[in-house]
Amino acid sequence: MSEVLSGSDTERAATRFALFPADERQALRIGRLLMAAGTSLLACVALFVCAFLELLPWAVAIQGTAGIVMLIVLFYVLFRTGLNLRFADPSLTAEQVGTAILFLAYIMYHAGDARQAFTLFYPVAMLFGVLRLNAARLMVLAILALGAHGTMLHLSYLRDPDMDTRAALTQFAVLMIVLPWFAVMGGYVNRLRVRLSGSHRDLQHAFGRIEQLAIRDELTGIYNRRFLMEALQRERARAERTGTSFSICIFDLDHFKSINDSLGHAAGDGVLKRFAQLAPRELRAIDVFGRFGGEEFMVILPGTDARGAVACAERVRQRLESSTLTELAGRRATVTAGAATHQRGEDLVALLARADEALYLGKARGRNRVVTIG
């Protein structure tokens, strides 16, 4: 019974309404919509202030506020249901600004003496599009605002021929100067934003590249000694904290100097690259493999005892021995490995020393083998 109730609670929690969707891009778009909604509510405040000052009827203030709220809800539904994704610009920036301009003109038609105060909201509406729209699209919105405002003035004149036409024409002339200029300057700001965004992406890519160069071996592309030592420190700290064990194996390619001397450094580099490609095939995803220096490589084996470390190193040794390397003109390469398992309280210097001692012991015994020291 308790399991059934728990399942029902889980389902209710899963279906509970959330203001923002799980999709990060959609959540960002809704965030911008709510920011624009906050700006639109300023127009509602202005409506009620004008109504309080008896510059327009209360019915106009209430109807205008209701219309603004309905438009906000409409766009929110479009974003929340994903219908906005069917548009070329899923953010619907131009659509939101255009709708705001048209509704603003409608409010001004009913605003009477308060009409002039609301013209300031044209640039406010267009400001929302500055960071998303280029100069051409902003200019289209400016023309839309001029057309809507001109139509509103004409309809107002038809309704009230005694209106102050000189003030209305002066107001319209100022808008004809301000709005296109705003579109041009907004486009310039948008271009700067695009350039900054591109520069930011380039910097991120460069930083990522620098970070990879700092932890990767330039020749083989695997982790370098610096990263291996940092990983060793982390693994030792984890082992000391949890009481688990881990092991390391140091691999040294046999007769590597003679390969360089007889076949050249290009062949030697080729052997290093091939071993860097072959060894990971015998390792787990959690194992950390890298070039320790020269012809030496190391693998860190979390949660592995001495027997497991020897088995892993033996698989790597056999993999290389059974592989034909074109860099050696058909000859086979071999590797010697020294393995050591971390003992509680042991520092890394002592651990590496034991692995080195096992490696040299393997070389002394004839190479191409795996040796461990307890």
C-alpha cells in the first residue's frame, strides 16, 4: 500500500505545473518574456495614474490593462506549449514588439488628452528588440510604429475634428525623427552584441584548447605527467577517506633507445603513439592512463588490488606484443610494467618508488613482463 501511495505522489509531483520548462532555451525565452511583461506593466501603471488624474476614463485604464495581461498570457502559452518553435525566430521578439506597438496605438486612440504621454512607450517597446534584432528589422518596427501612430491620429481626427492638429503633427514629426534614429542606433548595439558574443565563443574555445594543452601530451594526445600526478593526489585522498585501495602500473617500452638509433625518431614517435592507442583498449572507463615521461606510461586503477593491477598490466603487455607495428617495419615491440598497490597512510613518493622498483626488477629479469612489489 505504501508503495502505491508513494508512486501516486511521485506522479503528482512530476505533473505539477512549473513556471519554466525543462528545456534551457525555452526557459530563457520565457525569462525574457517575463522581463518584457514587467516592462508592459509600467504602461498599466501609467494608465491608472492618468485615470486617477482624470486624464482618461477608468474604463480605458481597466480595458488597456486587461489587454496587456491577455497578450502576456498569449505569448506565455505559445512558449510553454512549444508552438513558438514553428517560427523562424523562436524567441518571437519582433512579434512581441510589433504587438506591443499596435496595442499601444490602440490605447492612445482611447487615451484622449493623455495621448502624448504614452508616445514615450514606443522607444520602450523597441528597446526590448535591441539585443535580438538587427537594424533592418528594427527599422521595420519603427515604420510600423509610425504607421500605427499616424493611423491612430487620423482616426482620432475623424472622431474629433476639434483636436489640436498642430500638437498632433508636431508629435508625429518628432516620432519620425526619433524612431528611425533609435532603429539605427539599436542595430549598431546589436552588431556590437553579436561581435562580443563571437569573441566570447572564440575565447571559450581558446581557453578550452589551452586547458587541453595543459593536461594532454602533445605527441600522443593522452594525459600528461602533470595531470597524472593531480589524479594520483585525488585518488590517494579518496582512498584515505573511504578506506578503499587503488593501484598504479608504470609501463616502459623495451629497447626504445635502440629504436630511435636504428630507425630514427619518427619511428620512435610512431611507437609511442601506437602504444597510447593500444593500451586504453584493455582499460576500464574509470582508469586514468597517460604518458609519464619519455617512453614511460602510467595507469591509475581505482578500486583495484595487486592481483587486479597485474592482470590489467598483463593484458596491456600482451596487446602490444601481439600487435604488428608498421613503424618498426614488421618487428614487434614489447613493454615492461611495474605495479604497486597503495597502502593506507602511504604517500605518493613511496608508492611511485615501489612501482619504479618493480619496473626495474622486470627489466633486470629480461624485460617484456609484469612485476609487482607488495
